[in-house]
Amino acid sequence: MAATPESKVKAKIKKILQTHGVYYAMPIGTGYGNSGVPDFLCCVRGRFVAIEAKAGRGTTTALQDKNLRDIERAQGVTFVINEESLDTLEKYIRLLAHEDFND
């Protein structure tokens, strides 16, 4: 089975997270779970980060937007990442994963 454009973005996100030792989970949307949950739920040195992967000009659904807003209200950080914004995610994760908490 050929990889979809979105699955390619997810694979690149996984690589970024693994490179920096980030814990992550990828919830599977089923009838028993919450709908609209971002593709990646991460803990980066105690900080909650949620990532929704999209391919190309893909956009989030209303339910995904609600979940992303709810996470931000709870002081979490959210990203919607496509092929063009992988570098932004990489920079943020690198800074957060390696920041010095001794200041």
C-alpha cells in the first residue's frame, strides 16, 4: 500500500520527535475515543504539545479546531504541521527539548 501524503508528513514528525527524545502518543480515532484529537500528543520536558498533521493545503475540521483551542486554554502548545512547516516544528522541539531550566 502506497503512503499517503499525510502519512509522509506524520513519518517526518515522528522522526523529529524521536531525534529529540520526545514522548508521544498517536491516538486512534474510534467509536470509543474522543473525536478530533490531534494526531500527536507529546510531552517535551514536562510541556504538553499537540500536533495535527496535514498534507499540502489540508485544513483542520471544526472539531479539530475546537480540540486545539481547548488544549491552548489548558496552557498546552499546538501546531498544525504540513510539509512546509516541518522546519518550524523542528526548531521549536529542539529548543524546548534542550532548553536550560537553570536560569
